[in-house]
Amino acid sequence: MNRILLLEDDNSLIDGLQYTLKKQGFTLDIARTTAQAEALLSQNTAYALLLLDVTLPDGTGFDICTKVRKTDSRTPIIFLTASDEEFHVIRGLDSGGDDYITKPFKLGELLSRIRALLRRASLSGSQDAPAFLCCGDISIDFLQSQVFQKEHLLELTAGEYRLLLLLIRNAGQVVSRSRILDELWDSNGSYVDDNTLSVYIRRLREKIETDPSHPLHLMTVRGFGYQWNEVKP
């Protein structure tokens, strides 16, 4: 599956992406408004990935992402945004986005992020993967991509889900920031704003910790990274 949906109204950017992605073996469906994007998505086309501009004439890419995530938790979504302000980062993550890239960007950088997300999506769909994982008061259902804390369903974004999974799989060990950036975003951490990881960490604590300012699960190891502590139910 190599079909990508692009939601973008800048013709020059569309031309550049269409040419570059076609050379890389991708097929591109183009929507210039959110209405056109919804129409394409309603056709039940299987997309490998969605590229969503944030600001459109009739809405935002955030709106499309939110609608997609109601029925699809797995398809990778990258936002194309003219701003890297924390507000836009948080809104993108909360709506279910996996990554964002700030305009203007290098096409090589975008391709690298696309490949990284598709690689992770492929690995997460492995038939040999276990169906369930428990760590203290946290339970993860891989088949449904759901996380429970003491039987309470946690509303996590796709990025928060992957971050939590990486930390839990290395429970009791320090996971460096560079490793998190490498494994969750790209093989080259320089392609990712380090601030994005800080946002993920804070948002994950807000959803899991009773007191986010005094965490028991997700600990910061200053100068090194983060460590997940198994907290018994």
C-alpha cells in the first residue's frame, strides 16, 4: 500500500510533493479543501499515510485528523504547518497526529519522516506481536491499540501511545532522549524539534499521573532521559 492523501491548497507545494513522491513510488490523492478530503476518505480508500495542511479555506487539518481517528487509530498522520508554536504542536497531538513539519521544509526531510512512520506502522502490524502487555497498573491491548490504567481506558494520541509503549517495554531502564527521538520519529533526531518530545512527556504525565508535578510512573533522569517505574495496582 503506497497511496498517500495530501490535503494542501498551495499549488507550488502540491507540484513539488507530487513530483517527489511519485519518484519514490507513492501514489498521491490531492485535496485542496477539507470537504474534498472528506469526500476522498469516504470512498474507503486505504491510505498508507495522510499529509494534512493545518489551515485550509474551509477548515483545518486538525478537523480531518479528529474525524479520521474516530475510526482509524493506525494510519500515520503528518501535519504541514506554517508555525511550530507549542499551541499548534499540542493541538496536533491531541487531535491524533503523529508528527508535524514546519514550512518551508526540505523534501528530503519530509520523505525521511514518511519512511520512519511507515516503517513503524509496518512493525506495529506484525502478526507475531503479542496481543496484550501488563506492567503494574497499566495494561496495553495491542489489537485495539488501547491502554488501560486500573481498568480505566486512557485517551491517548497515537504518538503518546507509541511513547508509552517504548517506555514500558524498557521499564526500570533509563531511555535517553536521543533514543526516543530515533525510535519514535526518525533515524536522525535532528529532524525533530526536541520541544515536541517535552510536550509528549508532559501530556502523557497529565493523563497517567495522579500528580503530574510529582510523577510515580514516568520519571525524568536529568542529563540522561526518562525511566518508567512499574507501579502496582
